Amino acid sequence: MSGQPAAAQKLIPANAENRYEVTRSDLPLSCPMPGMALWNSHPKVYLPIVEDGGESVCPYCGAHYVLRD
């Protein structure tokens, strides 16, 4: 056990990857996404993404989001 609460252990590290696949259930899209650890991240920003195979890039961290069906 790492000493962190169980809820904190399930968080995805923010800004840990360069590419994230998202689904329609993740819309509206924001970076960092809900469920990401925010303590070391940038301010939350909403990203535009086309709902038909769209992509978006975060202006803060450069994370590339790809919408998959």
C-alpha cells in the first residue's frame, strides 16, 4: 500500500502521456480530464473536438486527444 487514500490511487497521472484516446462519454473534453491527478497540472481548459473522428491538442501541455468511436 502506498499510504494514499484508495480514491487517489485510482487517478490517472495528469500530463503523463502525449496521446490520449477519448470517447463520446468523455465530452465535453477538458485537459486535464476528470479522474486525472491535478496537483502538478495546469489550469483546466476545455478543448474543442469534432465528434466525427476529431482530434485536439492542449495549448498548455501539448497532450494530443483523439476521439474514437
